[in-house]
Amino acid sequence: MSVSFPRLDRPILSSPMAGGPTTPELVAAVSNAGGIGLVAGAYRTAEDLADQITRTRALTDRGFGVNLFVPTPIDRERDEPSVRAYAALLADFAGPDVQPGTPRWDDHDHFDDKVDLLVQQRVPLVTFMFGVPDPKVIERLHESGSCLMVTVTDAQEAQAAAEAGADALCVQGTQAGGHRGTHEVAATPNGLNWQELLPQVQDLTSLPLVVAGGIISSEDVAQALGQGAIGAQCGTAFLLTDEAGTSAPHRAGLSDPQRTSTLVTRAFSGRPARALTNAFTERLDPVTPAVYPMVNHLTKPVRAAAAAAGDPDRVSLWAGTGWREIHGGSAADVVVHLCP
């Protein structure tokens, strides 16, 4: 069974930026402007996600989507020693006033409960990061009428997602801000930009393809469409918009001329993600284990305290490679700006 991709009046999707930047207001604004906004379902309970969906529906009668993180297999016996070691290094970096969090070794991000919710809610588009969901999940969401899109970062992941029954693929290049969508947590992300990866995926499948990674201008979107993509998924481009829930230190970091580079780091979550370089990444990136979501549990209180204090050097300053070119204003204006 397959489900058609929802209508795109403008070829723009807003990335599901978990942890605060994506709000119902941002999702609705992008959808109302003719694109498709994506609700960030990660790091939420099913009840919290239901509230996000309800709030979004109150703001738009157009289609939108919801993103979930596919649970990462956990091996406590293997990984606990490296997590403990990282906790000690993090505590030294954070100082005496903030303690690292406690790893939750049974954390699957309420995935099953959220799938149950989405089956009931019949959302037009459901997207997945970090892997391909179980065949039963795909079957249930298809039966409820949802189109399913899986983020892929190489040809092998694309092949696996297509064979599993995905209706569309998000082809994510190395330029992307925030988490890379690599399916294996310990895998080192490749350096392929979407312009290089897209033809490889097109050789494997005829599924609709959306591209992501460093897309911040109409020229970027025109290139994507010219190479055969149906649209572009943009996150960094929306971080400074009025509707985004981007924290004050994150906004300040993105606008700081003294910050000159990004890197792909595991320092904040244990999974590779692109962020602006800051004191956190300089100190901890070289020693972070590839253990997700436990590293995320450890760093959460440190990041929260830094955000409350307005300290951009101890928060995750997620940013794609094009961050220098983004601007504020309304999300609708950004959608229009991105369209060729």
C-alpha cells in the first residue's frame, strides 16, 4: 500500500526542530503560506504531542505533518562505562552549580504511544528520523491514510526505506543543521551534500524526494527542483522567524559575528548533529561517546541552565552551513523568499 504525498502549493517544508524551535505557530504559518509545516514529535509524550497537533489545527485548516524519532537500540552493558566517563567530564565542564542528568536506559521516546496517537489523528504526513519504522507501524499508518517519509543520508538507507514501504524520502545532505538522520547511531556521517546524494538515490527509486541541508535561498530551492526533487525541507532558514521558539541564546549565537564556523558533533546528544562551534563543543566533542539518547539525558540540565542564564556557549546552537544568510520576520515571508 502507498499513500500520495500531500499537496504542496509552494515547494517548502519546515524541518521538525525538536527541543523548542518548532512551535504550532511556525508549523501553521508554513502550511498557511502553501508549504507543509512539520510538528516536532520527538522528546514529547503522546499527550504533549496531541496538544501540539490540536494547537496546530486551531491555526490552520491546511495539511501539515508530524515527525518522530525511530528508537535507537540500547545496549546498557556495552555503553554504561563510556556514559559514566562522559558524565564525569561533563560535570567538570558544567561546574558545581549544575549537575548532569540521569541516563534513562529504557527511554524509547514514547514511540509506540505516539504511533497510536497518529493512527487516531490521521495526520496527512508522518516523517521519521534515525531509521525505518517497524513494518507493522508502516502498515497501521498507511491504513489511517498517512503518507510516510523517511530521512536518509546515503544510498543504503534510501534502499532500506524504499523497500520497507516509505512513500517518500527526505534526502539529507551534510549541510543540514541539527541532527544528521543517520540510521546507525555509531556510524560516522558521510560528507555528501544533497546535490551529490540526490542522484544516487534517484538511481535507486522513483519515490518522491525532498532534499534538506543548507537551503536558505530561492536559488537553492530552484536547484533542488531542477535536479528532480519535489520540494526542500528547511530548518535553519526559520530559526530567527517570529513564530519560532528558538531560545534567546540560540538567536544571539546565530547573529553573533564572532561565531565563524559549524561542526558536526555528538557532544550534546550522542548522535551527530551540526551546530555552531562554542565552548561546549570545543571541550566535549572529542570525548563524547556515540550513545544516544543517554548523552542527551546527561546534557539536558546543563543546556537548560545555560539557556535560562542566556549563555550561548553551553547550549546547542543548531545551525546549517547557510546560517549567515538567514533573517528574521514572519515565517510566511521566509516561505515566499525561498520560492523560485
